[in-house]
Amino acid sequence: MDEPTEDCRDEDDDRDTYSADQEEEMDEEEELPDFEMEAAGGSGMAPYKLPARIFNKLYPHQLEGLRWLWSLNCMGTGGILGDDMGLGKTMQVSAFLAGLFHSSLIRRVLVVAPKTLLTVWIKELSVVGLRHMISDYSGSNKNDARDFELRNAFKEGGILLTTYNIVRINYKKIRGDFYNDADDEEEGRFRQKYELPIIRGNDKTASNRAKHIGSNVRKKLIERMKPYFLRRKKSEVSLETGLTDNKWLRKKKNELIIWLQLTDLQVLKKICDHPQIVTERAAENILEGMDGMLNIQEMEMAEKMAMNLADMAHDDDDVVEVGPEVSCKLFFILALLRNLLEEGHYVLIFSQTRIMLNLIQEAILIEGYSFLRMDGNTEVSERERMVKDFQEGLGAQIFLLTTKVGGLGLTLTKAARVIVVDPDWNPSTDDQSVARVDRIGQTKDVIVYRLMTSGTVEEKIYKSQVLKGALFRAATEKNEQTRYFSQSVLVMIPLLVIACWISY
């Protein structure tokens, strides 16, 4: 098997334009014979051909993915490429499409992706020489601009690149009615036939019969999915680049669950209307509610009391207190950053909300640390510059990101330490954030710090993440799964949270 001639083109690597030397190298590669695959089963379909210059960019696991995609195409069916994040799924699909166009097996294709990943798709498709075939069906339809792209794709062929929401709204324009009511019925049958028996079998207190049934159902599901589902984990993938003795994809990744106790002030805020949480607006609302009920003298006294409460809580609105009594997470983050930055580490800090990022930002400013920040208000062009600066080590060692924006489509392998401030009900959201560093190109051991607060709803979120992860592994991996919790424990979670608050 041909070995890669350069680092794998991961789904969001930054690439410079080709130099004259690179163009000369491409000309030499174009003289090499195409990689070729015959159609299976004597279907009479023309063979699949992929130019050598693209073939030589792919790692062995990506070539395996290419063959699998071709087998699905020969069967006339779809499938799920479920590789771990960071293994270059976008590159595999882009290379496959390049071969289909090169072999004249297709005229047009629809690519649907989250809006934040469209630039990633454009980059990858450009790498395999398909930039000129892209019609962008994702922008505004002002002056029928978007409809023009659609008509062009129908007439000239090529790649129609769009988002889920636009497909949902314009599916009739694109290709008739995609939606079938039978899908809802099929989902119900799937739950009854597969999901529920597997969940019952994974219960920690499950009977031997329930375990046996759950195990058999899981094996049947895996067997049924096998032809249509391809998944490779980072720990199982060998790059075989010949560059180092270590042929595995990456160094080790360790995830630490950090359980923190609420501070006294945080507990107080949860159980009473403490003056610390009275804002100026809240104080004004109190006064408005009392208007007309009091005489002038009483009103002046009430106004003075309300303003005093607001001043007690916010003597200086520009200053954020970050002492150990204010926030257990902020205090831990600052203590951790002191050690990590002294050791020369680059750090990603993820939070679900901009509000929490604001608090962290103010706290690290007080400490005098420089940082980069990316959230929903950051322009796309600015995001690319930030990623480039961070990857090249220009300036800040800290990168603040929201999970919705920074958790998708970025390669930030300069960092090897990740702090996930608040957990998400969907475990894949947190995993996507971690995958920004745990991917092809990472040369250091990765450590992830997941912060959880004891005695809060985060306990329930964490248990939910564990269960969802176990269910996913049960459906995709052959080995038997560990039974973590019983149903009775899950039912008791809200009561356990209340008990923790009382005992604090």
C-alpha cells in the first residue's frame, strides 16, 4: 500500500496556496496511474478511479473508508461513517467524491452540514481539486442569489453545499419531499425492538434473563448495522507514516472528572434572596411595585434601602470577585492555570454560555493573563485568524471558546490541556470540544479536566452522559458493557441532590 506523502489532510487543517514547487510536484503525481476499484458483483458499473495525487494524501484508515464508501455506492445504499472525531471524515468523503466525478459516475451531489462547518468543507473539497464545482446554497436569497446557485447546480452539475435548516425549508425545490411519516413509526419500532431491551439489560440490578436478552439484542443490532456502519477509534488506528517508531494516531488522552463543592456564598444564593444577587434593575422593580402604596417619606426610605442593597452587591460593576468564597469553578480554574502556564502548556477553556465565558475572562484579566476568545459573535474571517495565531503560538496561551462555536470544525492541536467548565446533556457536545486537540497532528499527551459541581443538577447530567455513552458503545462495540447505575438510583438522583444541599 502506498504510504502518505504528507501529513493527513484533516477536516479542518489550515492550508496555504500551492507554490510553484508544489505545482511541479502535482504535475509529476498526475503522471502516476490512477488508483482503481472495480464494481462488486458484476453490476456492469464503470470502475472507480481516483487520481494518484489524491490517493497519496490518504492514510490507511482513510483508504479503508474509501473502499467502504465505494461498496455502499455499488449496493445503491447509504451508510454512516462513524469514526472518532479528528480522523478526517470530511477528507474521506471529499476524496470519494473527487473519484466519483473523475470517473464520470455522478454529475451532482448535495452536501448538507452545519453552517459553522461549511468553510471546512470548502477547504477539503479544494484540496482534492473540486473548488470550481461548488455551488454555495447557504447564504441569503437576496436578489435570488441562492436560487441562482441551485439552478446552476441543476444545469451544470457539481456540488451543492448547504445547511440543514435551508434543506428543511426548501426541500421541495431541491428534490421533492424527503420526509416520510413512516420514519416516525420506524423510530418507535426501533425503540421497542432494540433500545429498551438493551437499556434493561445494562441496568446494574438486571436479572440474568434481562442481561441475556439485552446481550442477544445488542449482537443482532450490531450485525444488522455492520454493512452500513463504519467506525474506527483513535486508539485503534495506525498511521504507518514511517516517521516515528510510534505508529499510533496520537499520544495518550486522560480525562479527569473534577468534583467541586459549592462555596458557602453559592449555597446561600441558591436557598435565599441574598443581597449579593440583587441587581440595580431588580431594586428598581421593587420600587415600581411599591409605587402608590407608600407616602413620599416612606417611598424615599424604601428607595434608599433598595439602592443600598444594590450597592452592597455591586460596589464596582467593573470588578469581578474571584476569591474562593465566590465560585468554586473560577477559583479552581485560576489555580490550575497558574500551574499549566508555568509549565508552558497551551489551554482551551470551553463553556456552553457566553455569560460564563465573560466571568472567566474577567477573572483571567485580573490575573494579567492574555487570551483569545471565540463565541457566536466572532466573525468567520476573524475565527480563521485566531486559529492560525493560536496554532503558530503567537501570543496567548489561553483560548476561551463556547461549545457551539469552538466545538466544531477547528484544529487546535497546539493545546494539550482542555478545561470543560460545564457539562452538556448530550455527551457528544463535550466530546466534540475535546476533539479539537485530540486529533491527527497532536504530538503531546492530552489531559482533559471536566468540572462538575457536587449537589447540583450537574450530578444528574453526568450520570446521563455515562448512560448515553454506554448505550452508544453497546450498539457499536462487540464487548459487553459495564453496568454503572440501576434504575432506582436514577430515580433517586433529584432526592440525592436535595440531600447534598441539606447536608452541606
